[in-house]
Amino acid sequence: MKRTRVLPVVLAALMTLFVALPAQAAEPGTVNVLNCDHFQGGTQSVPRRTDINLTIAWAAKTRAQLRQFRNNVKVTARIDGVRVESADSYWGGPHGGPGLWAVTWTYPAGQLRRGQSFTVTLQMTLLAPVYDGYTHSPKGPFFDPRLQCQVEAA
């Protein structure tokens, strides 16, 4: 059974939709790994020969809480089992404004041709407890088990 802290995940999904990625949300090659894993059955199709950007967002009430998160998170990502080097360097932001801020992790995963696919796995591990203004997240893996999404060329 998946154990995920619900409120931060919902806030992050909302931030991805409304604040964090306003220009990219409609882009056909954007794959939100959290949405794919939790809400799309673990599979997402993208148009072939389209640049693919893997994303996930984290939301908090204040910029200080966002900094606390960024200073205490380690991202581990793999594509078809191959570790994404320097995965922590793909955070962007902050985005938003008073009362709701977000940072977005975006990894450029290349393109797929007809019939090709890859599987991405992603884990965010908190090195210390983090408070996002809504809920306290303890030290340790944030997703149990890690997120996984198969990306397929349409």
C-alpha cells in the first residue's frame, strides 16, 4: 500500500497545475511523476519526437518553509534503472506568492520515437523534519514506495 502524506501531495499537485508550471502544464511533453504514479495508473503517453520534461513540485505557505525543504531534501531519480546524476540540481523556483509558494523539480529526459518507452522512478528523502505550513513531514523517504511512471511514445 502506498503511504504518502496527503496534504503536501495535494498542494504540490495544485501548485503544479495553477502556479508552478503555468506555461508548461499544457506542453505535451510534460510528465508530472506524482500525477502519473497516483492518478494515471503509472503510465503516460507523450507525442513521439517531443522534448520530455519530468516534473514534481513541493508547496509551502512561506518562502522560508520552502528554503527549509530545499535545504533538507535529497532527490533520487532513475530512468530505466540508470541513476540521474546530480538529481538535486534540477530544482527551479520559487514560484507563487504570499500564502502559497512552490519549487518545481524538472528533468529534461530527451525524446522518444515510435514504440519506445522508459520507466522513471523518483524518491524525495527528507534529511530532517520539514514543516510546510500545513503539515509536519518527518525525516526519511517522502513516498512509500517511491514514485514510478512509464512514459511511452504515442
